[in-house]
Amino acid sequence: IAQPRTSHIGRFAIILLLFIVGVLVVITSVLSPRNQEAYHQKETENLNVPLLETVAFSTKLGTSGFFPPNFPEHDKKDVEKFWEVANKYSDTNGVHVDWKDTRLLDVTADSYQGEIVLVLGYQSTKEWKSDKGALIAKLKTILEDYPGINYVGIGNEINLLEEKYPGQYSNFVTAYKEIYNELKFEYPNKLFFPTWQYEHLIGEGYLMTAEKGRKPRWDLVTQLDGYFDLFAITSYPYFDVINPAELPKDYFLSYSDYTDKPLAITETGWMSRWEFGGDYRQITLDGYTGSELEQDRYLAWLLEFIETEQDSIEFVNWVGFNDFNDWEEGDIPESLALFDSIGLNYNDGSNKLIWLRWIDI
């Protein structure tokens, strides 16, 4: 009697083992970051904004940064592909350059048909004292050469400059106000502004500062009251938020207590990698990495926010059509680890899940 039972149990164990292996294969396939189709079919039913629902709003939506496929080892065909995609799938393109070297602006103006968002670095303490007139002259030349440029940022993430140069930041404020006054007088229909790093501004930015519960610095906004036309920010909510589902609907709205200017987001994104190596391993262990699905869910959240608040939002620019590094899960990042996976596509131009939503809208 015992012998047949042992045989049945053995056959059952083999069948059970094969079933478990099959399930693991399916799960592995679904969770593969580059298997967008299966990934999408499994998960998008839980998204706040259905993928194939057309979203219409007045806010301009585009990208920032020049990252062709295979950057920085791109060739002529990669560059041509970049501009083809940019002209088809973005309303705006952010050009962030040092004001003394604007070659990328020249290339963009020749190749891009949408609106250019120009953000010029004005970052060093020496510039604030000695180069104010040169910057004004440079901007006047740019605006005469490219009259279609309507958005001009002067100084990038200036609240970080205040933290870096606290004793000299007042020189920036003085120079910026004079620059704004002269340019606004000559070009009253252009929109001039600095940019602030949003997470740092509101007292957050854990992955950037390794601190929690810092004091918000809205005073850095109010001290420029009357000297900017847009409240322009860079924002990376994953610095603090582990999952985009945790983002409150009013995440970006606290600014309205300090200025009545329209909101503009010059840079934003969400990382799509979920595993770091080397010194960044702890970020993975703490859960502060992302995934293709989290990245797509952040865009879905962002679109819902834009649709609700579109009357007070000028433009939103995602960073990068493509990742700027050819990273791999678990590797040691080459540079700018917190940003190397936020592109809408991988470094080689192959699609991520988020690209399906982007091209749909």
C-alpha cells in the first residue's frame, strides 16, 4: 500500500515543481524592465490615467536636455533621429547652457520647430559682481537673433546657490534684479525668471541632502517678488517619495501662498532603475529607487495634475528623450546616479513603458 502512495506523491511533487518553475518564468518575464508589452498589459489597469485616453490641455509639454540615442557616443543618424522625435513629440525643448557658450542653442534653433525654453547658468560669485553687463548684452543678442524665444531663465536652481555661497548670495539678488529690469523694459512680452530646486525649497530633498525635516526657504522666492514672470522650478519627487502613489494631489501647490505667477517646471522626471551598486547600494536597500512602472505612474500623476491646474501652469519639461548613460541594473553609476535612468527611453533609444503614454498624449 505504501509503494503506490509514494509513487503518487513523487509524481505530484514533480508536477508541483514544474508548475512553480512555470510561474517563476512568467513572473520574471512580466517584471523584466524591457518587456514593456507584458508589463503594460499586467499593470496599466491600476493607473490613475488610462494609457489610451487622450488628454487635452493648454499647458505646453516637452523635454529638457540634448540626449540623442547612444549619448555621448552618438553619431549623425542619432542626432537626426533626436530632432525628428523632438519635433514630433514635444511642444517645448529646454536648453540649459552656460551663458558664455551657447552653441547648443544655435543648433537647437536651427533644428527644432517648437518653443525653446532657454535657461542660462549665472552661477559664480565673480559673475554676479563683474559680468552683469556682459550677460545683458549676450541676452539681447540672443533675443534679436532668435526672436521666437519667449522663455528665458537667468540662474539655475538659485536656492542651491544661496546655500553654497550664503555670504555672497546678496550679490546675485542685486545683479539679477538689475538684469531683469533692463531686459523686461526692452522685451516686455518675453518671460524672464530664475529657477528654484523645488524639493530643497520646501525643506525636503532627502536623497540630495541626506537630511529630513529642514526648514522651507520661501523667503528666497519672496525676496525676488516682482522680478520674475514665472515661478520656475526643477522637481524630482523621488528624492523623498518612494512610490508616486504617495504623492499628494497638492504637491506643487504650496507655492501659491508666496506668488501669484504661473508655475513652470523646467526639469522633472522619475528614475526607472531599481538597483544600484557600489556606494549607492544603500539607496536600493532603503527603497528609494524606481522602476518603469513607477516612472509611468509619475507621468500619469503629473498629467492629472496638469489637467486640473492647467490654467496656472505654463509648461512642464521632462528631462531627456533618452537616458544619458547606458546603465545596467545593479551597476555602479558612471555619473549623476540619481538622474541616469529618468529618460523616456533607454540610452540606445529602445522604449520604456512610459514612452507609450508619452506618444499617446
